[in-house]
Amino acid sequence: MKGPIFILICMLCLAGCASIRPPEPGIPEYTPHVYTTGTDTLPYCLLEPVKIRRGELYPLVVFLHGSGERGNDNLRQLTHGTYLFQKPENVKNYPCFVLAPQCPEGNRWVEAAWDSSTHHMPDNPSKPLSMVHDLVVKLTESLPVDPDRIYVTGLSMGGYGTWDMLARWPDLFAAGVPICGGGDTSKAPRIAHIPVWIFHSSDDGVVPVELSRSMALALEKAGATFRYTEYNDAGHGSWKPAYEEPELLPWLFSHKKSQSK
């Protein structure tokens, strides 16, 4: 007998099946890991190419999240932007490793006053950012990573982290994409050889757009190769249109460190 109750049960079963539908075939998943050094731990997720070919080296992208994704659940850092590397066309055209570390609650990638229109890089890196650097080195040694194609991008707090990593370890990266963050303009000559694409929005009410404008001017004076995109109505969310820019990944992956020197 196929009455209303039977139909309702079937509908519930179908809904349940849809909710547990397996990932799309051929799309890699971020896997959780923990990096430990001494008594310090850093949660991170790693995305790997679908098929790693023997003898082939792949790019590594370091992705630094914003302040709202801090914690130790090893999940929230995937809230914004990381999906870009799981789009089918990008999986096919740009196979790569993506490292997405998670900054602990109460810490920052960079100790900075987010509402200030100027930024001075601290003498020493924060503990979380120092661990990210060390982890990048270790992954480069243990995985088939091309040392000439290591990139860094980040949003908001991660935008500060992007600038900081580029300035502290300018020989490590082939290109960088800082989004609505801030850097130290006095360090521009140090990173002038690294291609950078800067994003910000003029109506950002959290991190002043002057920070990105100032870095662009400093890089121009230093003779750097860079791109600057300023939106008018993205607020403190310029990573949304930035990571949808169709030229972003072709631009990013076109750069090699040996070309930047």
C-alpha cells in the first residue's frame, strides 16, 4: 500500500541520500593534519593534486585565512577562497598543493593594528607565521613541490601575513596575492623582484584601503612588477570578487622564482 506515509518516508530517504552524496569524482579534498614543533602545534589542511605523476614537481600555494577563521577545529580556515583550487577547471589546468594553516584563537599572523593606515613590520615573525614558514620548508622537502613555484595569498589578517612572509623570506616565493591587508612600505625594495597582485576595496571599513595604496606606490618607486585592483563596493570582503577574477590563477601560476630574480 503506497499511502501518504509511504510517500513521506521515500521523500525523507531521498533527502538523506542527497545530503550524504559523495564528493564529485576527480575533485581533491582538503585533508587535516597537525604540525608540531616542541610544545607548539599548528593545525593545517592540505590539498594535493588528483594524480601525482612520478618525476613531476608541482606548485605549492600557501593560503592564509582571516581573523574570523582562527581556532583549532582545522576546518574554519577553509571558509573563504580555498574552494578556488577545487573548481573542476582549475583542478584540471592547475594541479598543485595547497597549504591552509589555521592560526590559533587569540593569535595573529602578524601583530598589527588593523585599523591603522600605516604598518611597521615587527622585528620577529609571530609564532604561528614562523611555524607556517617552517612547515613550507618541510613540505617542500617531503613532497614533489617545485621550489621555483611557491606562492602565498591571504585575506584580511592573512593579507597582512602575505605581505609579512614576502618581506621576511623574499627568496622563498615566486609570487604573492595580498587581499585587503597591509604591509610595511619600507620593505618594498626587498620584495621588488616578486610579482604581486594587490586587492582591496575603497569602502573597506575594517582595514583601510590606504595600506594597499601605499604599498602599491612604494612598489612602483622600487621598480617592482605588480598589479593593483581596487573595488568600489566590496567593503571588507574584497576577497570574494578577487578570487573570482578569471585572470588570477593564470597570472599566479605563470610565475617562477627563477624568472623573478
